[in-house]
Amino acid sequence: MKRKGYYFDALQILLKNIPAMISFAVILIFALAAIFAPLITSYDPNKQVLAQRLLHPSAAHIFGTDEFGRDIFTRCIFGCRISLSVGLVSQAISCVIGFTLGICAGFFGKKTDDIISFFIQAFSSFPFILMAMALMYALGSGIVNLYISLGILSWANTAKLIRGTAIQFKKKEYIDACRIDGGSNFRIIMKHLLPNCIPMLIVAATLGIPEAILSEASLSYLGLGVQSPTASWGSMIAGSQTFIRTHTYYSLFPGICIIITVIAFNMLGDGLRDALDPKLR
């Protein structure tokens, strides 16, 4: 009951945070647009119509067309699927890895903590995008490899948070009582530590999604992410650089989509942090 009250209070605080709720509405609109993309537009995102190449925004093509005559609005909507899926899947992988290693480091301590902390510092020291480029070059381009690369490279910050939480809560009296009662380490972790880590996992994932979206756009721009003809905001910007002076709209609209999505997730993440962290209440 106490934990239910905690989440109810957090929800009340979040609902009063106007910027966070506006951001949530924006993210929901993008998510619905990605899910129902075939119902929103009648154009095929990959169909080339060379007779209609590089058309300026009009009633027929509200965002214009690209160098192959493909509707940019349609490709932005379908590109939303790529960006959101990369953000969600990569952060799910990151949270699993970060929680597992963070719990092991904080709960077991000693040599386990030393080894895991070394890897946390190592992963935090190298430039993220360079590591992602190297890993994508080794694995090869493609959406699945993008999930894996961004997921296994972004766990360090999550592990730091979980490690600190595990160190704090493993000293609580109810943890000692559980041990005396015959509770195994696995039971203590899953029943007592995991529930206390969920708020931080939610915040870490929400703040990590925009980083993953930007990383996907950067890698796709460099040709290491999603490959043509699959619609991706990053690959669309990469394809538009030749026409940036004469057809500015081509790069403008996918760029705006990236900016809006990243800002919305960051603001929602800040709102969730304020609502779920008792120290900030």
C-alpha cells in the first residue's frame, strides 16, 4: 500500500507539470502517427516517381518530394517508426544490462564491485558516437545491429544509478530480516531491490531515448545505420545535403522531427525525475 501511495503521489505531481504533460502529448502523437502511418497517408514511402522529383511543398505533397519523387511527409511518418523503435528497444537492452551489472556491483561489493566499476568507468570515458561507429562498422549496418550497438553501449549511466541504489538499500533493516528469514540473494534482489530501482530505470530510459534517437540519426547520416530505401530521419538528412541550398525544405522537415522528439523526451524525463525522486519533491 505504501508503494501504491508513492506512485499515486508521483502521478499527481507529474500531472501538474505542464511542460511534461505537453511533451507526453507530443510523444503520443508521434507514436500514434508511427503506428497508424498507412492510414494517415496514401503514398508509399519507398515508391519512386521521378516525374515528381524535388517538388516544393504543396497541397498534394505538404512537405514536398525528394530527389526520387517520394513524398517527404510520408517518409517522415514512417521514419518515426525507426527512431522510436531504436530509442525504446536500445534503452530496454541498456536497462537490462545496467540493472544487472549495477545490482551485482552494489549488492555483492568487493571484487565484483571493483571489476564492474572498472568497466563502467571505461565505457564512460570513450566518446559514445565513436564507439557506436566502430561497433556498427564491425557488425554491419541494419536496424537490428543498431538496436544491439546502442543498447550495449549506453548501459553505464544506468549501472551507476542502480549501483548507488543497491548500496543504499542493502543496509536497510528489512534486508537483514529477509536474510535471517532464509531469503536468497535472488529473492532479496527481485523482491526488495528491484521495486526501489524501477523509478530510476524509468527516468534513465526516458532520458536515454533522445540520446538513442540522435545517435541513430547520426549513424544513419554517416551511412552506418538504417540503409536506403528504408525511411529514416538521419538518412533523409544525409540524402538532402546535395540540395540544401536549392531545396531547403528537404532537410528541414526531418530535422524538425528530430528536434521536437528529442526535446519532448528530455522534458518528459525531467518531469518524471521530479515526480519519482523523493529528494526533489
